[in-house]
Amino acid sequence: MDNQQPIKNHQNEFRTFPVQFALAEIKENISISTETSPKHSKEQLLNLGLKFHKLGNILEAKKYYKYFINEGFLDSRVFSNYAIILNELGKSKEAENYILKAIEINPNSAIAYSNRGNILSDLGNLNEAELSIRKAIEIKPNFAQAHSNLSRILIELGRSKEAELSIRKAIEIKPDLSEAHSNLGIILKDLGNLKEAELSIRKSIELNPSVANAHLNLGAILIELGKLKEAEFATRLAIKQSPNSADAYLNLGEILSSQYSNTKDLSKLKEAEIMTKKAINLEPSLTKAYINLGEISYALGKPEEASIHEWNAIRFDPSFTTLKIYRENAKVINKTSFFIFSYTIFNHYRPIIEINSDSFEILVPDNFDKEMILKIKNDLANKNVRIRSCKELIKNNLFYKRLISNHAYHKIKIKDIHNQETYITVPIVKLLGKENIRLMYAAGKMKWNLSYWNKYYDGILCYGPYHENKFKIRHRIHTAQMGYPRFDKYFKPGFKKNSLLKKFNCDPKKKTIVWLTTWKKLSSVGNYYKAISALRSDHNIVVRPHPSMKKDDPENYKKLYSTDFNYVDDNSDDNVQLFALSDLMVFDYGGSMFGALYLNKNFLFLDMNLESKNNRYLGDLSSEDYLKSFFPDRIATPENLKSICNYCLNNPPHDSIVKGLREEFFNTNYQGTSANRAYELLTSSQWLK
């Protein structure tokens, strides 16, 4: 039997944890000596190293492996396992040398190729990592661990469906492999298949009830399913089995916070605070715990404490020192640049850029589609606007004088300052902008919109008083109101409705209903596509799915093409024309409903109350629910959608209510000239003082 130890699966960003695969069985029945002398035979050194590794005594295993190598002995298993240990110690580049030696000694070692794949993954070389693990599978097609490792690499490459196939293959090969069932549950969770994810984790627990991480994974899935009591039970069981698990206390804190949101039982929130602090005591660098504690403190009426915790989330982030050193040594590009990661975001910034494109550059992610870059250049009147990639800036140790972005969530891997052999994930905006300005994109999903990462910014341009007040209270950041630049074209030059009716295949004799959906759990497509398509006999129906839906929710995306709509507008062009086309606009969640408010359009809302409970983007009272609260007679269910549509078409929302809300959410002084207002602010620093 090949007594090498496959590398454990890595944790993922959702605080759910793949379970370690057990060590390969060691059949030799040897006694363990604590003697430190290296004077042992080749077989003794080999067996001692393997035995200590089996028992989890990594330091002793490392010592005997090193003795073995220093004596000039050759055995692929030793070089492979020694590489594993070096990789665990953060010496991934050195580990790669040893794993290559293992492969040189035994070119047919499937485990060595599999482990090399994991080492390459840690070095940030995912494509080579995939090839190495596929080589392991080629050598040993029934190697369950290799299929499992491949699934992890595929997830990191953004190929979740392929990852699912790989982990299912591991289960097919070894149906009683509890860890594989647990890992399948994690993949299914990431794919949004929560019910099957729950079944997979429960199968893992059935096979091996004593693994704390499986219970922890189950709790994380149950949270998303809204089964908070069951989630609490599973997570407390994980704590019982692993009382020093910071992640278990962190998850328990999140569950208790969600229970508070549902019940307003203050004791739940206070216990959540205790559990989250316990997580920090166990793991002081646990960034997510500080983020959660900031939200809990704010809910408890302690804004100063909340701010301290959120700053700690930034300071304790592993990237903090690397960011600081890069910024201290970077050379400044004396330009303002827009970080553009999609054509949708380009449309958001375009009216501002075109006022004076010589003032700006554009920064794009390294994997940005080349055809999209050409499309952006062709769309701009000035074809000479410089477009740079993140890679170009990092390679030349540059950053912009001022970087404009819509959020700080985008990250990139760069070499760790402390260990040049490994890569660390850092926020792009803080890495590549000396000064950072946030230009709001969406007015909804307030928990996300007010998140801790706003502290990366020096200033925020927002739509109006509602958001300005919230940013000032929560983050004490310089803010300014700009109106809504993207909608300037609605007022001037405007749109010809007859041309739009023709473009979107609509009958000019019928009223036109435009349905703008959000994505993931809050998307109304799965619940409402049949009911809305049934309106087609009396109305034109045009649907605009969320730009991410095709990739992130393909099953529901396909449903839009299984029914009868006039037009499914699934491209990335600006959707302002759809506001001009509509007689009635239909919304679930997200920022589009505020566009309708800004433009004084007729609207109705789809009831998504069940899906919105404990949603991580919304918080206790999202801006969407606040807006909906003024129009209870304009909220439809699948059963009454037709009658509510007819009511709304015949009874536009009350002018005085709409006017008050529009002035609360938007600075209407800049309607039609918002891009000019934003340009003035972006080319000035007065408002930042």
C-alpha cells in the first residue's frame, strides 16, 4: 500500500470547512522510539516518519523524513510527505522542489501528482495544479482523493459544476468516504442547491458522527435554509466536539444574530456578542469575527465600538501589512481611474468619463474579456482613453492618484511580503488607489451597502440624503450627493417610445410591463416566471434578468426561455431604455426599483418575504422593504398578480408619497445633470476636507 498522505482540502471563504481525509493505513507494526539519534536503518527511518505522520506528530515526522533524505535514501513517499509538511509550514516553493523529486523517483505515483497539484494551488498556479491532479487521475483513475482535490481546484477556477462532477466521482469510487459527502455538501451550497447540500452533509455525519467540521458545515447550510433552531443545535454540537473551534463560535454568533432579527429578543443579540468575542479570543486574527462584532455592536446601539471592531477587521486581515508596504513603495500615476469589471459598470460610469475623457484612465481585472475592452473603446468618443490591467500596475509597482469604484469587494492575489513563496489576497481598490472614492451603484441591499469595507474609502458619492446620512452615521466618511448620473440620458436626449416598442417586439396597442429581477436567493424568477408570462395575453412583457444570472443561476435563467415573453433582454447594455419603454415596472429586490422612483415611473413589487428573511445582503430593514412599506397595495403574490397589475396600471402611486420618497433618496437638483455634478466632485478635493 502506498503510505503517502494526501494533502487536506483547504477551507473556503464561506466559513464552511472541508473535512480532512484520513491518512493512508500503515500496515507495519513497529514500536515508536523517541530517540533523537538519526542512526537508524533506511526502513526504520521510513517507518518512523510514516508512523509519526499517521499519529499527527508532524514535528517528529518531519525530523525522521529529513534524516532519511540527508542519508541519501530515495523513496517517493518520503519526499512527497516531506513536501506536504513544508507546504503546511508555508514553504510552498521549497515544497514544490521536494514533490518534483518524489515524481522523479516514482513517475507513476498518483499521490505525488495529486499533492503537487495542491502545492501549485497554494502557489497560485491553478491551471498547472489542475493538470497535475488530472495526471494523478490518469495514473490511478479510481483514486478518490485525487477526484476530491480536483474538485477543490475547479471551485477556485470558478468551475463549480465540474467540481460537483469530480466530487461525485470520488463518492462513486468510495461511497463510504464521509469527507467526500461533506465536501459535496459544500459545493452544492455554493451552487445554491441547499436542500441537497443538507442531505449530503447529513450523509457524511451518518458515516462519521464524530467529525466536528461536518456538524459545523451542516449548521452553515441550515442557516441559509432558515432553519435557525436546527442550525443552532448542529453548531453547538460542533462546539461540544471541538470546544476550541473559533469558527464554530463565529457561526453560532451569526445564528443568534439571525434569531434576534426574527424575534427582536435582545438576549439573543447579547449572547451573539459573547460567542463572537469567544471566537476572537480563540483566534485573534479571525477577520470575519470582527466584521460580525461590528454589526452586533451597532445593533446594540454602540456605534463607537462597532467602528473599532470594523477597523480591527481591516488591521487583522492577513493582507494589511502587504498592502501597507506596497503602498509605501508604489509610484503614483497622476490620474484618476475608474475600476471597471463589467460592461454594466462601464455604463454606470460612462456619462462621467465622456464629459472629459482626457482626465481619466480605466483599470480592469486581469481576466477582463478582450472583446469587451474593444467594445468599451469603441463606445467612447475618445478612443485613446488608456485602459490598464491590474497586472500591469502591480508588475511596475504603480498605483493611481485616485481610484473610483462601486465597492471594495474585488480582490486579487499578490506575493505575500512576509513569504515570497506564497500569495495573499488583497482588496484591489486599496492596493491600486492612493486615494479611493466610492461611487454608489445600487441603492438597495443595505446590510451589504453599509458593510465594513466602506472604511477603505476616503469619500463616497451617493444619490441623496438617505444614503448620505447612513454612511455618515455608520462610517463617518466624507460624503457628497450627486443625483443619479446613469439616468441623465432619460431626460436628455430621452428616448422615442415607438422605436423602443419595435426594438423589444412589443404591440403598440398594449401596455408594456417591464420585469427587472435581482439575483440568487432574492430573485423572483423561480417563483413568478409562470404567473408573469400569463399576463402576455393582455400586455407586452419584457424581462431583464440580472447580469450575473446566466452564470450564477443557470436553471432559473433557462426558465425565462421556456415561457412566452415578448422579449428577454439578457445583454449587458444599459437598461435605462427599459424605464422609458415601460408603463408598469415589476421588481423583487435590488437597486432597480429606486430608478423607477427617481424617474417617477409606475411600479409594483413581488412578495419575496420568505426569501428575504435573514438574507445576508439586506439586514433588519433594507431600503427596499422601507420603500415597499409605503405601498402595501402594490405588493403582489403569484396568486393575485393579475389583479394587482391591473390595479397598478389604472392607479399610479400617489404623487405626494412618491415626491417625498424621491427627495429622501435622491438629490433631485441634479436630475439630468448628475454626471456633471459627479465630474465636478471627482476632479476636486474640497468635499474631502
